[in-house]
Amino acid sequence: MKTKNKIFWVIFIMILVILIYIISINYNQINSFLEENIGVYGYPAIFLFCFLTDAIDQPVVPEVPSMLGVLYGLDIFIVFLFGVAGIWLISLINFNIVGRKIFKNKVEEFCSKTKNQKYYTLFHKYGKWSLLLAALTPLPYVTFVWLSGAFDMKFRTFFVFGMLAKAFRLGIILSIVYIFFL
């Protein structure tokens, strides 16, 4: 292993240890902060955070704010409805606007016609299954939504293999939290 890599990993692990230490020292303050804000902002905040966490690919999944809402006493069914509404709204925006309008033009611009046709055929063969896998696992779902729009997936297929699967995942995770932690 190169010296730069060793230094990076040592610094990275040190930062993680420091963050864990800070969080553990301030656990009660963080807990009361979350409890107060979930009580004040509640369901609209869950909608907003689910919307924002699925807007771009990043490591925080929309299940996190929904789980916090359930853990802090919000009704699981209403949390589910607000979470799904946020996820579905941003999925529609990503599919129609980002995927079909922006990403499709970029793919056509950067790929030759033969490569574009090859990718198009490949995505139509495996696209719905890759979208389903991304919706049900921690794979980057938003990227597959963009690709679904860029490669002209039918909306009905996108709805079933993407949006319904994402709602199913949220429902399963919230049910597990409710059963095992409440």
C-alpha cells in the first residue's frame, strides 16, 4: 500500500472515531433536538427529506427520516404516505425531466450512434430488472431512474419496477422498525 493511501485511511479512521466520540458525548442533546423537531415539523419534514434524499445520488436514503419519524412516535401509516409521496414526486421529476430531457441529450452527445443503439438495446433487455434491483437494494436508485428516462422506458414499466418497488421497500423497512423497535 502506498504511503498516501495509508495516510488517507489513518486520517479517515481518526475522523470517524472522533465523530463517534462526539455523538456519544452529546447523545442526550441530539436525542432531544430530534424529538423536538420531529414533534414540531412532523410529516411535512418527512415528505421534504424523502424528496431531497432521492433528488441526487448520495449516501442518505429516504428511509432514514421516515424511520426517525416512526421511532419518535409519528403514525407509521401517515409517515409511509408522506414518505412515498416525496419519493414518487422526485422519481417522476428525475424520470421525466432529468432522464428524458437532460440525460438523454447527454448520452446522445457523448456516444456514437452505434454505441447508443447498443446501450439502448441492452437497457431495454435488462433495464427493468436493474431498476427493480436498485429500488430494493442500496444500489444508486437515482442513476437508474435517469437511465430509465434516457433510454425511453415505458412509464408503466418504470412505475411498477421503480416506484412501486421503492414504496414496497419503504413499507418493509418501516414495518421492521415498528415491529422490532416499538
